[in-house]
Amino acid sequence: MAKKYTRPMFRPLPNVGYRWHVEVQWPDGATQLVADFVSDYEACDWISNRSAAWLLKHPDRNPAP
């Protein structure tokens, strides 16, 4: 049985030409690409340090607490 998540999941993915982006997978299964980064380190740093603030700007996609 697949695990149902209540929070979005973030993961860094390689992009064309040595660039990186972050994929957001929402609890409903929809995905969204966020930003463009120079390295996997920058993408991971964004996930660790900036994704929470980014989520606050998307209240329509966030489940009620």
C-alpha cells in the first residue's frame, strides 16, 4: 500500500545543461517545478532553508493544520 503524505515532498532533480531544479510533489500527487539552480548543492540548500517560506506563499495548496 502506498504511503499517503499530508505535506508536500521536495526533491532536487538535474535539469538540461548541468542545471538543477526542485520538484514539489503535492499530497494529491500533482507535481510542480520550482526555480532553477546552478548546482545540486544550491537546490538542496533551497529545500532546507527556503522551502518553508515558499510554502507559506501557496496557502491554497497546503492542507489545513
